[in-house]
Amino acid sequence: MLKREVSIRGSEEFSDIRLKEPMKTAAGMLGVKVALQHSFKEMGVARSIRALSEMNQEDGFDCPSCAWPNPEKGSKVAEYCENGAKALADEATTKYINGAFFQKHSVEELSRLSDYQLNQFGRITEPLMLKSDSVHYEPITWQAAYTLIADQLHQLKNPNEAIFYTSGRSSNEAAYLYGLFARAFGTNNMPDCSNMCHESSGVALSETLGIGKGSIKLEDLYEAEVVLVVGQNPGTNHPRMLSALEKCKRNGGKVISINPLEETGLVNFKNPQKASGLFGKGADIADLHLPVRINQDIPLIKLLLKKLASLDATEGNVFDHEFIEQYVDGYAELIKDLATYDEQDLLRKCGIDTDNITAAVRLLHNASKIVVCWAMGLTQHKNGVENIKEYVNLLLLKGAIGKPNAGTCPVRGHSNVQGDRSVGIMHHVNHDFNARIKTHLGFTPPDEEGLDTVGAMKAMYEGDAKIFICLGGNFLMAASDTEYTARGIQNCDLTVQVSTKLNRTHLVTGKTALILPTFGRSEKDMKDGNIRYLTMEDSMGRVRRSKGLLRPISNNIKSEPELIAELADTYFKGNHPVDWKSMSQNYELIRRSIDKVVKGFENTKERSKGVGYYLPNNVRELDFSMLPNGKAQLSLNQLPDHKLKNDEFMLMTIRSHDQFNTTIYGLDDRYRGVYNERRVLFMNASDMQEMKLAKFDVVHLHSSYDGVKRTANMFKVIPYRIPSRNLAAYFPETNVLVPYNHFADKSRTPISKSIKITLEKE
Ligand SMILES: Nc1nc2c(c(=O)[nH]1)N[C@H]1C(S)=C(S)[C@@H](COP(=O)(O)OP(=O)(O)OC[C@H]3O[C@@H](n4cnc5c(=O)[nH]c(N)nc54)[C@H](O)[C@@H]3O)O[C@H]1N2
Ligand SMILES: Nc1nc2c(c(=O)[nH]1)N[C@H]1C(S)=C(S)[C@@H](COP(=O)(O)OP(=O)(O)OC[C@H]3O[C@@H](n4cnc5c(=O)[nH]c(N)nc54)[C@H](O)[C@@H]3O)O[C@H]1N2
Ligand code: SF4
Ligand SMILES: [Mo]
């Protein structure tokens, strides 16, 4: 077989960097301008206006970007943000590539481009195959592609040699069918993007509150007394969340931001849905910013809890004793444990000054309607699960759970990542779920634990997995340890990508590779003269419909549910209790099947209309019967201890304003004042001085875990307000530094936010 000379990292060349001061306000007129620029450039004016007017509307389609919910009372005109518009422009672009393009450009040549350049080519418009002796993709028919996959699956010695990855953009219908096919085929190898994302939240919340999802609804934010926004950059990654925070502020609520960086969206927000936002000076968001050092949230929260406990000891009602008595387990142990920590030590570790601690205590002192919102700043650490549990401690002690305007808000990433998990994308075995499949569908799913993301990487690397199928995503660039992951993928006999746009996982492939092009959210999925709709679940557990309206980019692409069902039908040759063929034609059959198999989804057809319906949530009902002693669990969490050597720094890998995960829309990070460059390292000015580094000096980043040295080449240092010994750089350029075998305890989420590195000046 041919050894392809593909580049795993792509171009590492610099562009022409420009720096400005970080911005003091988010969104506003400039946000509208940038959104429209992206839209018009990619889609033209008419298509842009049509698509934007339907996004997040009741009879329209769900924004393909993040999972932030729409208001319960229905959407306003322009119920989207700049980055939602960019995501739409990116998928609904009129640029496209096909077999002729790949005839001209080999995978070797394309792999030398940057991820930004790869995304520029546009949509993939026909199914393509890369034969084992070729460097050029060529067109293949859908049926030939299904037959090839089915034949290779049949040839495996063991179903566990196949892996079925899912990225969180798929609909409930597609994810359900995909999970069903994996199980019917015989494996639970279903890693998904949430293994790299909110898995730590799922584990922590299940253990403490009995459900791996958040407890609040969008409207709860409006009248909360205090909202903590922790390890999250909403101005960029969940921009409409700022409208909810603005409402909360208007109602007298307070916002505390806990983040090593003072992110612009949390400073001030100009709401583009209002004239005052477009032309006025905007609304200040955070009342208090706590610049915690990377991965030092636990010392910070312990310190706040100690202060609150001592106030409670004198005043008696700072904690909600009635609530604790009735619903909470582990109070005495927690109070005893808190007493063993030294306040000065906690203060030093978290890096916050005393005045700010006092201010935070003052805000929390009498509040009981408290919401904690968080994202990747908490989950992607070795102790990601404990980070979240520590914040849950605060909520439980304050009685801020299971009542209006209070609770947990893990802000989900991909627009349907939560739904995918709800309908069965999981590597764990759920016996109840399997029993329902057996009863209603007539086959027995496997009961052996499957592989998660890091498990999948290892299995491919070690040659234990031979076929790797991906429903969306860009596994190579999203997973940790890029070089290791690449070797694993290249070990496979067959890799299959169901995709909308070109990415590096199409270029660094198994021996044979297939690309199966699919619809974007905004596209019209027609069957027998009717437009078909799909359903999604948002970050707050609400299920609703999504229906595209744009003419699809090509007649030779297929919807995800249709192509999965057709593949399954080819594999089983019509000889299976599930009627795959009919399901590929009629999504109501899929939904009826979900109704029966997945608890909480009953009668989706009716209930998903309009603003949709909420899935059951035990926390909202204050039902903790599934937990020890039937109560919510306080927990004793350890202080993280990284033992940085003298020359070591702690690096977090973060998103710029111009990307959606591994899809790079542009080279600017406007809010942080960085233009036209992504290979930058944000560094504290005093650290730069100590290291004798000047602005724009070029450094290489090294990590060294278990004696293995990993390097990310060529980054320009820029001075930034970030705690000393902490650094930030963008994902995915820095994923090469994250060791495949270092991940969060229990959730196994890679440690993408706390990587120990050293710097080498070029
Ligand atoms: N436009 C756009 N929207 C997106 C995405 C995108 O790439 N682009 N991605 C989507 C996805 S899949 C996800 S998961 C979300 C991600 O949303 P975020 O989690 O907001 O994304 P990150 O850029 O990873 O930002 C993490 C934040 O955590 C802070 N942080 C890092 N370490 C720590 C720590 O130890 N403690 C605290 N308190 N803070 C810390 C960082 O400074 C940063 O502000 O966004 C979703 N929405
Ligand atoms: N170092 C570091 N690594 C990280 C993170 C980090 O913060 N730091 N974050 C992690 C997180 S939170 C996540 S969620 C993962 C993301 O991991 P993934 O979900 O695997 O990656 P994405 O970049 O979102 O996937 C983009 C690709 O999906 C395809 N696509 C887009 N829309 C559709 C669609 O509608 N259907 C189909 N079938 N395909 C589509 C396109 O081809 C596009 O190239 O990355 C993780 N990796
Ligand atoms: S907040 Fe998220 S879901 Fe809403 S429009 Fe913006 S990107 Fe889309
Ligand atoms: Mo994510």
C-alpha cells in the first residue's frame, strides 16, 4: 500500500500580525457589520437575508453554532448573534468542491495548507473515495460507498474493531439511528465530542445531583440574584447569553466572572437587538471579575465557603439549613473538612486579592437565587469533575438548587451535543435503554462497555481498531496529541467521514477513505414534495424542531438520517428487525421509535412544535431518590497540585473569536485585540521580562509528560493581562502538546486547559 506524504500540522507560517488594545465592549454595530460581511461574502445578499430571517425562528432552523436556547415566549426578529451568523455563512456558503477539485489537488498537497485555508474551499458536493493506492479522492456512487463500508464491516473479526464517532451537530434523529446501527452491528464504541467537552460536567452532576445535565431554564437567569460565569467566554462562544445576563442585571442581579482572562463580553455588552445597544454605551455585565489562576478554582471556592461558613456560624442563616436538612447529604463532613484548610494558603493558590474575595463574599452572603454557569475552563483539567463538584457545594449550601432563578448551568458547546447523548450516543452501557431496545425493536444490544475518545485514539494507535466512522467533526484536530491521533487514524483500514466541509481528517486518513457529504441545518430536506424537519435539544433540555429552507448545495448530498439508514440497510441486506429502509424515507418512523425507546421523548411529533418541550429533569423536581440516602451530595474535593518547575508555565488552549472549534473562519480575535494571526502566545508582561522576551518574539512550546517531549512550533509572544506563570494559545494549533494519556479523572476529558509547558526562543 502507498505511503502518503501528508502533513499532519499543515502550514505553520506567520501572517502579518496586528495588535490593538483588547476591546471594552462586545457586539453592537461592529458585530452586526462583521456578521453581515461574512454572510454576504459566503452566501450573497439574497440567500443571506432569507437564511438569517429563518434562523432560530419557530418554523425555521436551529442555529448550527452553539446550544444556547431560544426564549420560551418565542423568538424576536433577528434572534441570533454575530457568531451564529458566521456559522450559518460558513455552512451555507455557495462555494463548493467536487471530484474535479480532488483530481487537481492531491491530499498530500492539500494537507500542507492551514486549517483556515482548507475551510475556504467550501462545501463538499458528492461522495468521494480515496483508494489505498492513490493520493487523489475520486467520485463514488452512494450505493458503492455503502457496499464498501458494509463489506469491510462484515470482514472484521470482532465488532469492537469498528468505532463510531459523533460530533454534536447531528440531529436527534440522525444520532439515534447512528447509535442504533452501532448497537445492531454489535459495539458500544461510540466516542463523541462531549468526551472532550462537558463529560466532566456530566459525571460531576450525575454524582451530586442525579442528572448529567444542567437544572436551570433560560428564564431562570433573568431574576437570579447572583450569576457566576466561570471558565467561559460567552461573548465569543455563546453570545446570546449576554442578552440574558443583561436582563438579569436590569432586574438588579449581580454577575461575577471567574476567569484568568477578563473576557470582553463579560465587561460590557451592546445588545444589537436594541437601538440603545447599537447606538448607546452598552450594559456593563460583570460586577466583579476574579482573575483566578488556571485550575485554581477549587482553592478559590473553598476560601469563599470558609468565609461564608464563618458568617453562618455567627449569623445562622447564611447557609440554607432547612434545605440542607431536607435534601442534602454530607454537611457535617464538609464543614469539618473546610476547617482543615488554611485561608492564606488558599488565597495564595487562587491568586485573587483580599479585596476581591471580600467583595465576592459580600455578593453571595445573603443571596439564595444563585446560578453557576460554566464551560471548558472547568471541565478540561485533570480534576475537571471535582472543579464542578466544588461549585455544586456552593449551590447546595446556599439552597440554590431546584428552585426558580437558581441552579446549575453547564453551557453546552455544539448545538445538539446534549440531544445526541440523550438519544443514545454513549460508550457506557445503559441497561434500561438496552432493555427498551430489545422490547420495542427486537434485537439485543451489546453489553460490553465501549470506547470513548481517548480510548478510541489508543485502540487505533495500537491497531485494535480497523474501521473509523465519523458522523461529523474533525477528530484529528479536535482530539489531543495530534501526532499520536494521526498515527492511529492512519493505522485504520477504512476511515469514513460524514461531513459538510473539508478538514484535515479527510486528508490524514486510513488506508482507504470515504467522504459522505451531507446537508447543513439551513438546507431544505425535501421528500415527496414535503420539507422534512429534524429535532434538537438545547443546553437547557428543551426539544424543538428545526427545518431548513435553502436550496441544498448539490443534488448529490444526503441527509444524515437518510444516509445512515441506507448504510444500515445495505449492511443488513434487509435482514434485520429494524425497518431501516422505511426510516430513511420517513423521519416520523424514527421519531416514533425514539418515543418508545428514550424516556422523556414521548409524542415528540406534537410536542416539538413551536417552542418545543422540556425533557424530564429530577433536579427541577427536587427528586434525589437515585442518590445515596435519597439526597443531593456535597463532596470533599482536593486542591489541585501541579508542582510547576522554575521554567514551567501553565497553558490553556482556548478559542478565538473567529473559529468554531477546528473550523477557522478568519484570523482575527477582535475582542482580545489580535488581528490577522493565530500563532500567538498570550503572556503576562512580567513573565516576558523575566524570560527576556519582547513582543512578537518567536518561541517554540514544549510539553514533557512521562519523558515524551512534544513541540508546537512558532508562536509570537504577545503581552496580555493574564496571571503570572499562566499562558494562553489557540486550539487546535496547540493540541500537539496535550498528551493522549493525561485526562480528567472519571470523565477522561483531555487536559486541554492545564498543560505544563516550557518555552524555547527561536
Ligand atoms: N463562536 C464559537 N462558538 C462556540 C465554539 C466555538 O469554537 N466558536 N465552540 C462551542 C463548543 S463545542 C464549546 S464546548 C463552547 C466552548 O466555550 P468556552 O468554554 O467559553 O470556550 P473556550 O475558548 O475553551 O474558553 C474557556 C474559557 O475558560 C477560561 N479558563 C481556562 N482555564 C480556566 C480555569 O482553570 N478556571 C477558570 N475559571 N477559567 C478558565 C478561559 O480563559 C476562557 O475564557 O463553545 C461553543 N460555542
Ligand atoms: N486543545 C483543545 N482541544 C479541544 C478543545 C479545546 O478547548 N482545546 N475543545 C474540545 C471540544 S469542547 C469539542 S466539542 C471538540 C470538537 O470536536 P469536533 O466536533 O470533532 O470538531 P468540529 O471542529 O466541531 O467539527 C467540524 C467539522 O464538522 C463537519 N460538520 C459541520 N457541520 C456538520 C453537519 O451538520 N453534519 C456533519 N455530518 N458534519 C458537519 C465539518 O466537516 C467540519 O469540518 O474539540 C475538543 N478539542
Ligand atoms: S448564541 Fe449560539 S445558538 Fe444563539 S445565535 Fe449565537 S451562536 Fe447561535
Ligand atoms: Mo465542546
